[in-house]
Amino acid sequence: MMLKEMSEHGHESYVVTCGVLLDYLCKSGECTKARNIFNSMVEMGMKPDVRVYSFLLHGYAAKGALADMHDLLDLMVGNGISPNHHIFTIVLCAYAKGGMIYEAVDIFNKMSQERLSPDVVSYGSLIDALCKFGRVDDAMRKFNQMIIEGVTPNTFVFNSLVYGLCTVGKWERAEELFSEMFDQGIRPDAVFFNTIMCNLCREGRVMEAQSLIELMERLDVKPDVVSYNTLIDGHCLASRLDEAMKLHIGMVSVGLKPDIFTFGTLLHGYCKAGRIDDACSLFRAMLSNGITPNAVAYSTVLHGLFQSRRCSEAKELYINMMKSGTQWDIHTCNIILRGLC
């Protein structure tokens, strides 16, 4: 009704007002309501501009509604409105995030054809997607292209490339990127270091990964919970449980709060090594720290107790699990059934 009155009275600002409303609705995830308003605008003879289209396109992209986004883009072009740099970037990022690599590359190439130079966001989105899908050589080519075109890579670009290079075992090139970051005055963040640590731990190079904590501190980059969890997991996989526990104590001493992953990793390590008393002690510490055990934590300790023939303790833990309302799965059920048989 309000839109109709504005249109009838010839208000020149009605498109702007509709744009503000569309932007708000899309950012709130209300794309259907936003599209209804958009359709009403068109029915009343209003001509949405590129800015209005961008709000709705961004809303669809954020929700992963790529089919709706594509249909709206076709409508926009059909109405004689050419996509600008912002529109291309929205669509490219959406395709990249959705793993639609060929479509993302196509949009990237169209930007160049339209003489709309891709910026660091466009390059970053495409490089990240290429790395996640194992196309690291293609990602490096895009990286080299952006350097040639004078686009300065940011931390996100470097993080993506380091992830990709480490995943395919190209450690020397990853180290070279590290030096390039410093040369360009870009400070590596915790995500950068966590990526390297994760891949080192996967290869069993846990002590090398742990040495990065010291480097992070020298560079004034604070290790986060993910940093410690990664190293704890690496030590547990290598059966270095005491080292893992030292890291657990260390993260608490620097003010970080262990989460369910921290406790779950240590519980699994203790139970696998047959250190059930340590597992039970840690489980109690978990509760006292206000961390609610999930089905995995309960299942891990239950399995350990049954394996150690401590059936009465296992039954007591099972009763506590039921009282807590924890949703257990078929894996937990199998552990209990096998333990009682």
C-alpha cells in the first residue's frame, strides 16, 4: 500500500526507499519478502536500478539460492541493465563458495572481457575455491596473474594458497609464500599458522608444528583454541598423551578455554591407550568446567570402561547420559550392547 501511494504521488525517491527496504530484508535472510516487494515495484511500473538488483542478488547469494540468483541476473540483463563490477563480484563469489568452479571461472573471464578488472575479492574467492578443489596449479596461475595486474594479495589469498600447497605437499612453495607475505608487509594471522600446523600434524611432523607456536608468539600472533586443538590432536595420534596434556594445561594458562573438541580428543587418546583412570578424571574435569559432553564423549568413555571390564562404572555413566538428555546414536547403542553381552 505504501509503495502504491508513493508511486501515485510521483515521489522520485520511491526506488531509493524500496532499495533500502530490500537491502534490510535480504540482510535479514528474508529474500522471499524482498522478491515480493521487487515484483510489486515492477507491476507498478517502477524500474529497479542496478543497485536494487544488487541487494536481491546478494541476498540470494548469501543464502546459497544460486538458481534464484541466476534467474534474477538473466532478468536484469533482459531488462537492459548491464552488470557492474559489484554484480560480477557477487555472482563470482557465490559460485566459488558453492563449489561451481567452471561457472566462477566463466564469470571471472567475462569481467575481463567487459574491462572490469577483478579486484582482490574476486581473485581471492576464485583462488580459494580452486585450492579447496585441489586445483592448486590453477590457483597459483591466478595468483601470478593478480601480481602482474598490480592487485595486491591480502591475508585471505595467502591463507588459501598455503592451505592448497600444504594439502598437495608443496611445502617449499608454501614457505616461499610466507617470505612473500613479509616482503609485502602482510602479517600472517592465526588461520595461516593453523593451516600449516594441521597439515604438518597430518604428516606426523608434530614437533615441527609445535615450533610454530613459538614463531607465532615472536610475531605477536596469538595462538587460538584451534591452534592448540590441532597440536593436541597431533600428539594424541602420535601417542604422546603427556605432551598433549601439557598443551591442554598450557592453553588454560594463557586464558583459552578448552572446548568439546579438546576434551574429546584427549578422551579418545587416553581410552585408546588404556589409560581409563586418566580418561575418567578428564571427563569429570570436563563437567566441572561447564562443558556438556556430547554423544561422542560419552561413547568414547563407555567403550573404554567396557573394554577394561569396568561394567558397573559404564552402567552408571550410561544412566547419567540418559538423565542428561544427550541424544545418542547407533554407535553408542552398539557400544552398550557389546559391553553388556
